[in-house]
Amino acid sequence: MNADDKRYWLDDPRNVTTVYRGLWAFGIALLLLDFVVHRHAEADFDGVFGFYGVYGFVACVALVLAAKLLRRGVMRPEDYYDDR
Amino acid sequence: MTIAELPAGLTLIAAGLAAPLVPRAWRGALLLAAPLAAFAQLLALPAAAHVAVEAFGVTLQLVRADKLSLAFGYIFVIAAFLNALYGWHVRDGAEQPAAMVYAGAAVAAVFAGDLLTLFVFWELTAVASAVVVWAQGSKRAYGAGLRYLVIQLASGMLLAAGAVLRYAETGSLAFDLVGLGTPAGALLLLAFGIKCAFPLLHNWLQDAYPEASATGTVVLSAFTTKLGIYALARGFAGTEMLIWIGTLMTAFPIFYAVIENDLRRVLAYSVNNQLGFMVVGIGLGTDLGVNGAVAHAFADILFKALLFMSMGAVLLRTGTVKGTDLGGLYKSMPWTAGFCIVGAASISAFPLFSGFVTKSMIMFSAAQQGYAWEWLVLLFASAGVFHHAGIKIPFFAFFAHDAGIRCKEAPGHMLAAMALAALLCIGIGTFPAALYALLPRAVDYTPYTASHVLSQLQLLVFSALAFSVLMRTGIYPPEKRSVNLDFDWTYRRVGARLAAGAATALAMFNAAAGAGLRAGVRRAGGWLQAVHGADGVLARTWSTGGMALWVALMLAGYLLVVYL
């Protein structure tokens, strides 16, 4: 159609996969840094190896699954409040 | 009283009121100059300035400058400037003038030294902000604005009632630490709680903010809720109940944010979530907690404005901010996408961005005070806010699947406003000492330790990984055109049905009563005709003797009454 229709780097699914794998590599590197960096634990249990990584991952998965359940209860059509 | 001592808020209010009267070409310049003048006023304000006037037999303290009020004063004026720059193209209608009056009222309210002055400006923010909502012009905005105004005015009435009780209890209207020990304290907490969007008092926020115009929502996001936070920090620091209220506020809105389709409504839920962190900090009442709450309010106004500005630009260019309709916009609006990501990184508390140096103060204080469960919930909410505001907003608007929309980049003045906000977000995150110097209490906190940076990066990167895994496996719930029932259902549906039912019942009662009344009137008319008519008993000619007898009876009656 026009000049804007050029292919962007992220349009290629293979590049998206590269980004995804890079993110995993970065995450694992951050976990390994736990062995190097001296921890000042804030609470009693956050000095445990990998606490923040595991907590972040589990929290987000739990959040999304719970939100999907919530949707069953509260989702209504877009014009729900309009029909009077 | 010198010019510098005049309340800076009045400068903004005057500019807002004058704006519709000046020629159209000058309006933008006037609204842009007003915050600059107000900022100069604040800088010139002598330390610990007090300006008082006598009215209605009480002393009203129009200006009480201390570090708490100044911190909020500065950021409100900065927000007013950003709004004027962002709304530069909006020259007609009531929105921009009302926005400036609204900002001015908020500035004046944080400098109010007594509850009566606070009440006056509290109500002015309510009315002016409702005008901002209505200025969008649609029927939906009208309804949302009306619901919004009713709730805001209710907050004002509670504040007035609390102020009166406080005067009766203490003999003074001064607004200082109130605490929850008295009826006045309870009323004031409720008044402030409405503005802070406490759970179940929160729905006006998600209801009204996303219905305002592209520029209006940015204005709304800055003032009302942060004025509530200011009042809470002034009146209720160290009130323990606020810790669990705030904890609840950080957690429950994020579930809604995940499933909401309107991206500005997603941001409204995240406003609620961020307010929760501030409320926790105030509830802790420690130096670190209160400082954290003020610092986070300061940072939040900037990154939330930035996020709302980026979504406003999308709305202006594409006509929608629905996740279902967007995607791939980074191709058309790369600058807006970049600024949005800065806002997203700031709210998610990435190192070098503002949230990192402010939110952590509150969390660290909660851990120090031994609130382990609350701390875990706050950490959950931190991961959650990155999930819904940090990833979902930029991802569904600018990336995800390409929705095929090709539009122009946002206009220059909008980009300038976003650039300024982004600069401030990064500035605070990189040089936190500048912000810490403004905080009300002594700061003894170092955000940049290797341990803190690593913890936060791990939390965020693994949250992002969770999002990626859920997206790639198709578990992530797709965006859907929908409305999600929240607490507003109780008054928009149940309440509306009850009101409609009551109206029907009343109409039926009216009809029945009306029929009865008409029959009654007819009967009374017949009786009057019979008694007073031409042949009625009272229309006959009476004999003199008869009259004398009746008068004698009446006098006897009087005598009886007198002597009994």
C-alpha cells in the first residue's frame, strides 16, 4: 500500500523467538549472580536462592489464572450499562 | 501580604477563569504561563510561611508552607504545566480552563492550614474536575461525570461534618495530625478515603477517568487522588488500619487490570494499585514510610501522566484505546511508544527509573517493621503492576499482532510534554537525592545497593518471562470487548433498578392517591354545597333570639375554659 508497509525486524517470528530466548538467558544470568552478590535480606526469607525470580514468576502466573477465573464471574457485554 | 505570599493556587485558578475571556490565540500561552508563575511563587515562598485571614469569626490559614505541602505544591504545579503543554491544541470548550482551575484548587488545598479552607478547595477540585469529565461531550461521559461528582461531593460533605465535629471537640479548625480516636477522625478518614479510592469507595476512579477526553484523563490522573494522599499523610500518619487497607488496594485492582480491554481503564486500576503503596507508607508512619509515600506520590504523578499521555496520543490518532483494536502501533508512533515504555519502566520500578527509588522505601519500611505478610502482598502487587501496566499497556497498544492501523505520530506539543515527563522520570530514578531533599522527614535510605538492584531485576525479568510463557502457550486471556462488573454494579445496576422500582411504586401510589383525592374533593364539594349553598343550613336567615342564645353558650364555654 504505502511506504509504511515495509517489513520490520520484529515482523519476523524468528526474531521474536530470539528476543524470548535472550530474556531467558538474561533471567538465568541474574539468578546466577545470586552466588556473587552479597544479600541484605529485607524480610526473613528473601535471602533464599532464587526467591525473587521464583516469586515473580509464580505471582504472575497465579495472577493471570485467577484473573481468568474472575472473568467468568464479572464479564458482561460491552453495552451492559447502556441498555436501559 | 506580598504577591509571593498570595496562595499559588489562586494564580492558577485566576488563569483558568480568565482563559475563556482572552482571545483564542492567547489561551494556550496564558495556560502555559500560569504554572510557571505559580512555580516562581512557590520558589519565592519564605520557609515556614503563614498567611492568615479573619473570616466568619475564625482565623483561616490560607497558606501554611512546610515540606509536606511544598512537595505536593511543586509536583501539582509541574503537572499543571505538563497538562497545559499536552493540551495546547485544545482551545475551545471548558476542558482546559476547568483543568487549570482544578489544578489551582488542588494546589491551594495542599497549602490550606485549616479544615475550612481545605473544604472550600476540596469542593472546588470536585466541581472543576467533573467539568473536565463532561467536556468530553458524550452521553457516557455525562453519566460518568455525574456519578463522579455525586461521590466527590459526598467526600466534601463528610469533610465538612468532620471539620465541624473537630471544632466542637478541640475548639480549633487547624489541620494537623487528627488520628482515628474520635468521631471527627472517623468522618475525616472516610472523606479522605473516598479521594484515595479505598476499597469499595474506589469505583468513581475506574468509572470516570477513562470516559474523559484524550487530554482530560491526563489532567484527572494527577490531582484528586494525590490530594487525598496528602490529606491522609497530614492527618493520619501512623494509623495502623491504613496498612491493611493499603495492602488490599495494591492487590485487588490488578486482577481487574489483567482482564480489562480499555487500556486507559487498565491504567485507572493501576492508579488504584499505586495509591495502595502510598496508603501503606502513611499507615506505617515511620520516617521512611511517610517519606516513601510522598516520594511515590511525586513519582506516580509523573509516570502516570506519561502513561495516560501516551494512551491519549493513541486515542487522538486512532480513535480508540481498546486492546482488541490496537497492536503494532510502534511502526506509526515510535516516539510515543518509546515514551510509553519509559513510563512503564518507571511504574514497574526498574532500576534507573523513578519507581525504583520511591516504592522501595515503603516496602523496605514494611519489612523493617515486621509486616511480613503485607510485604509479600506488596511484592506480589509489584510483580503484578509490571505485568499489567509495565507490559500489557505497551505490548497491546504498540506491539502484539499488527492491527494494520497506520496513522501519524503524535503532534509535536504532545511529544514535548511526554519527553519532559519521561526526562523527569529518569531524572528522579538516576538522581534520587534531588527528590529526597524535598521530602518532609529526614531521609536515611540508599536505593542503589547491588542487592536491591539484583532483587528487583530478578523479580521483573521473571515476571516478564511468565508473561511471555503465558502468551506463547496461549494461556494468557485474550483481550475481549467487554465490561467487567466491579463495585459500581451495586449503584449502576442494583441501585438503578431499586430507584426505578421505587419510582414506579411512587407513580402507582400517586395515581391511586390522586383518584382518592379527586373523589374526596368531589364529596367535600357536595357537602359544602349542602351546608353553605343557597338553601344550606348556614345560609338561612337566623332569628335574633337564636343568635343571643348561641352567643350566651359561647361565653359560657369561655368561662368554663378559663376556670378549668
